[in-house]
Amino acid sequence: AAKDVGIDVNKAHVTIVGATGSIGKICSTILANQIASLTLVARNREKLESLAEYVRHNCKQSSVKFTDNVKDAVKNADIVMLSTTTPSAIITGRDLTPGSVVCDISIPHNISKEEAEENNILVIDGGLVKCPGKVDFPYLALAPGLAYACLSEVMVLTFEKMYTNYSIGGNATVINTLKINQLAAKHGFKLAEFR
């Protein structure tokens, strides 16, 4: 997505909102090895300090900041990842740099589609996956062929006959995340369309 809008990921400043949550921690660790600088955002300062210290010592990333101020953190970011349990929008398209990319994993979403489009923001529904075959979850109000990432993970594990708790309950690891991504690709799962 960054490449599609002309952002060089290696030179990008990334902000992760909800950084101390299970998904946020994994994304912080994975992305820290690929980007220029990182800002971590969450409410718990102690957890933020701990995560920032972990990233500085275990990744190739030394430029790590942290804050609990979402709007300040996203205003200069090239890429923003939203992974919160907040049940409503916490940023608008006006809070972001025009031409930036937002990966919104939160369900319900933390940014409105209309405001993002008005400000030329590319939003990825990070919590949605395009599944192989004829998948339909109308009771979840999803378009045919789409499933939430957590449901897709269960499908992939079933295809692999891996009947185990993989990432449930905050037990996600970088190794498991990279492995499930590899297995998902093997079975034809893809990211949902960008919006």
C-alpha cells in the first residue's frame, strides 16, 4: 500500500496506535526492522516505556518515541496502524498527512472512510481478509469472500490440520505471525481490497 502511494517504507515514519496490545506489539517488532522511525501510542505509559525499550534493544530500530497523545502522534506519520479496542473513530482524515497510509485493524474502525478519502488517505481494512473459495458471513455484515482475520486464521489452521490455540488470548508471537502469513498465502488467502 505504501508503495502504491509513493512512500518508501525504508524512509517512512510509522505510528502504531494501540501499540501495547497483542497485535500492536507484534507489528511494532516486525515493522521496526523495516522503517526509519517509529512512534508507539497507548494509554499505559509503563507498558509503552517497556515496549519502546524492547524494540530499541531487539530490533534494528533506535528511533523509537512513545506517547499517549494519538492526534499528535499521527500528524506527521507516513504510515499509521490502528489496533485498538476503542468502539469509535479516534482520528479523522484531517489529523493525518495527506497521502499517508492507514492500516485500520480495529473493529469497529477507528477512522471514517469518507474523511480519509477527502484527504487522500489510503485506508487498509487490516482486519479483513479475502478468502479462497465461496466464503460468506452475511450475519457479520461482510461482503461475500471476506472474513475477519481471526476467522481466517482458524480456517488456515484447519487446512493445515493444526488444532491448537495459535494466537488467541494475547499469545501472538512474531514467529507465529510470520508462519500464519506464510500458510495463509499457501492456501490463497489475501489482504482485502484497499479503500
